[in-house]
Amino acid sequence: MDAVSILGSFCILSAIITYGLGVFVYAKNPGSKVNLLFLLVNIGASYWAVGEFLIWHQNSYENVFFWLKASSFWTIVIVLCIHFLLTFADHPLTKSGKFHYLAMILYIPAFILAIVNLTSEHIFSVDNSPESRYYYLPSFGDPIYICATVYFLIILFWSVYVGFQSRKSAGDDKFKRQASSISTGLLILIGFGSQSVIILPMFGIYIPNLVFIGIVLFSIAISYAILKYGLFVLSPETVATNIIQTMPDGLILTDMNGRVITTNKKATILLSGTWEENPGTFHGTPIPEPAYLTILETIKTKKGISDFEVIPDKNEITTMSVSGSLVTDPYDKPAGMILIIRDITERKLSEKALKLANEKISQLNKLTRHDISNLVTAISGYLEIIKEEKDEETRKKVLNTCIDLIGKVTRHLHFSRDYQNVGVHEPRWQSLNHMISKAIEDINHDEIEITVSLLPADIFADPLSVKVIYNLLENAIRHATGLTHISIISKEQQDGSLLIIIEDNGPGIKPEEKEKIFKQGYGKNTGLGLTLAREILAVTQITITETGTFGIGARFEITIPSGTWRYAHLHSHEGTWTGTIPDHS
């Protein structure tokens, strides 16, 4: 086997290796620009290698000439390789909006040279050796060939320089080794390629391009860097992009006029940005006025802002926390702002709920102290009567009165004990379906039918809210004479609130008692009591009223404001959950 056959086999070997390596790298992170460019470089290298192989395995002038022209776009492969290295090094020319500069420096000259190569013999021509083997040879002395050679050497060494500069500036040792691997590999390619294109032809030696040996060695170096240093998994470009895009908070980079330069997906979700698909063309402000002006002025004067609260929608449901800092140009002049946006809606709801709960507990403590103080005073008075009273019957009556009063004190203390748990735990999102089913499962309802028809929803409420549903069902079962059916339904209102209706076919509640039933101490054997039920719901501004008709049945309406409920997805299907709950006794 002669040298041409051996070198030709390197062409096919490099074509297989580069194509497989390119697909492998791209599959690791299809969203990375670096990985995409590496794939394009390797596809181009495979095309070039196959063309080189076919050139050296033809036995006629016409066939060699055809495959030489078919391989003319090797020039694009070289500039793709340089574009890849510049992108890996995060060079300024690879930033958004700068591609026209790359086109002028790399792609347009390379395309022009490819057309020249395709349509003329100014760069390469076909000749034959004494052994009747046809080959291509450089057009030495032709000004276009000289210009092309000088141009490619300049841009190749420039890219190597950029690669080694990125190694110097890389903060992480792995990034330094990655940059070294790529830059060294490129030097190997230049070394082998220059042998075949410049040096060997000067001595009359015409063999297949040695650059493909360099490509095989380069592929080995890249494979080692992938396994050893996390190349294409961790790179300056991929790390920065992935961190920004996977941040749990929104990130927006703007100029000083509020024009969005770049952003991440979370920011567009939080602020419903219209600039996601075309950053840099949005001429409004990313945050609603007048909050944006306040943020801008604060960052200008203090060079930063922290935890500035913004309500971006008219319904005042969502609350965002904005932090940011000033971005300066190389001359330390204000160039823009970087803003970090965090959704703190749930935190604000919890704060409001806890504040409301604390206020109610404080009010209850005052009322309880006042009521117990009055009862103790009364007991003290009655004990003085017992002390002075001689009649035994009267003493017994007064003593029974004291016992009743002590019972009231005990009930007050028990009520306070239950009440103090309201608001102790932060409100949380809870499945309405789960709450209703849990309350039903925990109650013994004998022959009473309970039907349920609910929207798939989550509600933001105190963890004790399930006891509210239980209490309403228990009251109905315990006190509604002749009760046979209870229905529980939910529906969305026009104002965005969610209405839950718990209705029965018992005797109902008299009009004059509709508010009294929610008063402390009204009724008997009511478990937590409707007073507590109302207060538990009020932690997150949920209201409860009785709207039934006396003689027809009781009807409790629980209204959950917009912003404290949301649609949920059931595992089985979407829509309403409908069912009949049988007796669990």
C-alpha cells in the first residue's frame, strides 16, 4: 500500500470520526450555540474529507477536476471552525447583533474564494505525475492564491490567539484546559494543513492533504477534553447561558432607556414580556410605570436597588420583588441595568394572613380577658352570698349558678385554646378536592347522601380550613332534623372569585339567626364552632355567609377571592369532579 492510499484512508477515517463526534456533542446540549457550531464544523470537515478521498481515487482528468470543484467549499469549513472557537471564547464579535461583522470578516471572503475555486483555477489546478496519477496542485504565483493563503493564515492565527487569550482570562482551571485543548488542536490542524498546501508542493511532493491526519488527532484531543474536563458540558458560553436560562428568578438586561437587550424565560413568564422573541426591539419599559422610573433613578444614584416591590397587573394579585445594579461601559459611564425579578406573591399573602391572624388573636385575647374577668367577678360575688346566706336551698341555687359560671369560663378557655391555632402555621396551597373528600371521609353520615361537583382548583388557605368543611357538615348532620341530602358544588364567578356552596335539605336557619350562628358562644355542641370557621377562612380573606331559605334548607356560601385560588390539573381528567359519597359508617 503506497502513501497515497494510506493518506486517503485517513480522509475516510476523519470523515467518520468528525461526523460522529459532531452529532454526539450536539446531542449533549442542542440548545447551545457552541455545540451547534461544532456540529456544523464537523459536518463540513466530513464533506471536505470525502471530497479529498474521491479526488485521489480517480483515474481521469475529468473526474479529478469534478471532485476538486465539488470540494470548493472547504473555505466555509475553515471559517466555521474559527466562528466556533470565537464563540467558545465568548468573543465580543459573537454577541447578539454583531453577526454582520463576522460575515464581513469571515463568511463573505470565504464564500467569494469558494466561488473563485469553483469557477476557475486561480487557487488549485489539476495535473498528472509521470506515474499517470492525477492530482491537484496550488497555483503558485497567482495573486489570488497568494491572497487566499495569506488571508487564511491571518484568520487562523488570530483565532488561535483568541483561544489562548480566553485561556488566560478563564477563572476556572477546567475552562483554561478546555481553551488550551481547542487552541492546541487548531495549531495541529494549521501545521498539518500548511504542509500539504504550502511546504510540500514547493518541493514537488503532491499527496492527499495532511490536514486530515490533524483532524483525527484534533478529534482525539477533543474527545479527551470532553471526558476529562467537561468540554461542551461546561464551557464559558454554555455555563453563562444555562445559568441565566435556568435561574428560578427572572433576569433582564436593559439599556438606560429601558430597551431590553437580553432576558431569560422566567422574566418573560413573570412580566408577560413581548420582547422574548426579538430582544433589543422593545421600546416600552419592561416594568410598568411609575415603578420603573423609581427603579431607574435609584439605580442611577445609588448604583443598585434591593427588594423593591412591584405590582405588575391591574388586579393587584401578583407582587414582584425587583433587585438590580448598574452596568457601566469601559469608561465607567452608565450603560444599562441588570434586573432580577422574583415572584413574592405567596410570601405577601402569607404576611397579610399572619398579620390578620395576629390582629384577630389580639382582639380575642382582649374579649376573652374581659369576659372571664366579668365571670370571675360574678363568681366572687356569688361566693360572698354563699358565705353570708343561711338558707340551704338558696345556697344550693347560688352554688349551681357558680358552677354554671365556671363552666362558661372553661368554655372560654377551650375556645381560646382552639383559636390560638388559627394563623399559627403559614397558609398554603391546598387541593379543594382533597379538602372536601378528607372532611367527608372523617364524618359519620349514616344514610345521608352527599354529592360533590367541584372545579379542579387549589386554594390558598390556613391549614385548618379542612376543619371548616368538616364543621359545616357535622352541624348539618347533628342539628338538621329530617336531613337526607347534602350537596357541595363550586363555580367560578364573573369577578374571578371561586364560590363553594354547601347546601342541605334540612329545615334551614331562621332569618334572624343567620348572623348569630357566627357569633362566639352561640349554639351547642358545635365543635370548633362557626365563629372559628369564619376566622379560619378570614386568614386569607375568604368569606362565609348563610343564604338558605328557612323551611327549605341551609345554604353556606364560601367565597374565595381571585388570587387566592387557581385551577389545578387532576390526575384522572380535567373538568369537574363529580360523585356521590356513600355512607362511611
